[in-house]
Amino acid sequence: MIIQTAMTENGNNHSLILFDGVCNFCNSSVNFVIDRDKENIFKFASLQSDTGQKILRDNNLPLNEFNTFLLMERGLLYTKSTAAIKVTRYLGGAWKLLYVFIIIPPVIRNFFYDLIARNRYKWFGKKDSCRIPTPEERAKFLV
């Protein structure tokens, strides 16, 4: 799903990834992107943070359901598999080749996305609190 949003990426050229801050799978995914974001394209915020809650509120999305990954890029808010696949375009190495999956209809892609999202806590676990960035990562995170 794509949502037109009036909010920009905080007045800069960064794209913003919003994720479930207590989900182990989501936190591992953020670490994966950070390690491969050689051009420093992405900033991050948990959906539970003030920034995440404001973006959810501004876009009429549920404030307490954190079962989607969001990408805010150039005034558009992408959700679910579309957001995840769009991120791959900017990763180093062969990871950008995964962008080819964008041609698969979202209804098919999101079936698998939703299956993982529904079971992520059971399969990967959950933390008691949101991820705290390391001092080196702190500039990449919005609160």
C-alpha cells in the first residue's frame, strides 16, 4: 500500500524506516539494513516512538498495531512488502537484485508478509522495551 503524506523526511534527503521496536525480527532487519546502508540513506524510528506515533496519527493508521514495516520516501509512505522491497534498492552488493520482486502483485507478496508478521513474536521473540541504538548508531535514529 502507498499513502501520500504531507510529511517530509524531516527536511532532509534521508528515507525513514519505521519498525516495531520490540520485535526481535524487526530489530535484526534494522541491523541488517544499517550494515548495508553504505550511502547513509536511511534514518530509523520505532513505531512506538514519538516520531512513529506522529506519522501513524498523521496518516490515519492504527496507533497500537505494529504489524507493518513502513518506509517514508519522498513524501510517500509505503507499507508491508512494498516498503521492504523498496529498501533493497539501496543496499550494497547483490541485495539490490531483490527489487525485481516488486513485479509480483502486492496481494501475493503481502500474503507472505502477513504470515511472517502474524507469527514474528512466536518465531523470533519479543523484547520488553524498544531497541536502544548504540552510540555509533544514535544519529541514524529519531525518537
